[in-house]
Amino acid sequence: MTEPTPPQEEAKPKHTNRLAKEASPYLHQHQHNPVDWYPWGEEAFKKARDEQKPILLSIGYSTCHWCHVMERESFEDEATAAVMNEHFINIKLDREERPDVDKIYMTFVQATTGSGGWPLNVWLTPDLKPFFGGTYFPPEAKFGKPSFTDVLNQIADAWKTQRTEILNSANDISQRIGESIAKKAKADIQLDPAWLDKAVSQFKTQYDPRFGGFGDAPKFPRPSLPLMLL
């Protein structure tokens, strides 16, 4: 009589990072990435200050389609992770846990690129001031976007050769964004009809009549646009 085959043990993950200790389902999804992820907190901030490395802050949420795509294409890739781990302090953030942090850096990306979405990838100085950012970056250049690895290497090189300029720019941008947020919070905004006409004209040039939405792929929901047009 043939003895039953004993159940085989599941293979242990090759990598387990600090996100394994976090409560967020989104962060848990990244706990076995080869990327040396840190959660948002003082441990990561101190390491960035001590090593004088820029921070790569990647923000998303558990049901975000393009977040999963970028994880599969880049954050699970050993070669990409090696570049990230060598040159940056990498932080993963769940926007549903920290909407306040997400709002700050989304404001920066929208102000500097004209659009926003998730995953939100922002590079910061060790004192948390943003100097470059974007949303989804493909593993190879497409959609009019550079490859993620090219972006990583270019930023790493700029940090070595143009650090003073980066720090000055980050200080200036942070001050301007702070002033803008403060003004919006206090201002009693009077809408000029000419602004509305200009905005409608701009939206017309961005509208995609074939696939819908505004701009090129990848697209993200921007409910404020149709609400304003209504």
C-alpha cells in the first residue's frame, strides 16, 4: 500500500522587509519586495539624514491598478530594487493611512507636472522637501515617459553632481507651495469668467474623444474637472 505523500511546506519568501510589521493591507502587499522599504517615520528620516541620501517616497493604496502594475514591473524586479537600495532611502506610504502626507506631495507633483495620480512617486531631500516627482513610470520608455530605471539613475547622478542646486530648488519650491496652500485656505476666491473660458478651452485640447478622459495614458480619475465644467 502506497503511503500518502506528506504535504510540502510552502517556500519561504526570498525577501521580507520592514513593511511586514505594518497594519496597512497596502504596505503588506509590498513586504516581500526586494526593495528595502521603510514605513513613513523617523527611522527612515534619520537614515536619510545620517547617510545624506535622497528619499524615494512611493504612495498608493490597496485597490490602485497602476500601483499593482508598477510593483509587478519594477518593485519586484531584483535589478531595479538594487538601484533603489543603493542610491535612495525608500519609503512606502498608504494614502488611506496618511492622507495629510499624500496631499502635500500630490500638491507638489500637480504643481510641477500639471497632473497627478497614483502611484505617486516623489523624491525628497533628507529634510523631506520634494525636488522631483511623477506617477507611474514604466520599466521601459513608453507613454511619453522615461523608464523608471533611467529616472532613478539620472536622479542619483544629479544628487552627486548638482546637490547644491537641488537643495536650493527644493527649498524654494517648498516655500512657494506652503504659501500657495496658506493663501487658498484664507482667500475668498472670486471666479473671473475669463478664467473659466480659458480653462474650458484647455480641457478641450486635452480631451480624448476616442477613449475618453483627459490627456494621454496612463489616465487617472480627476473628478474635479467634470465637476468644474458642470
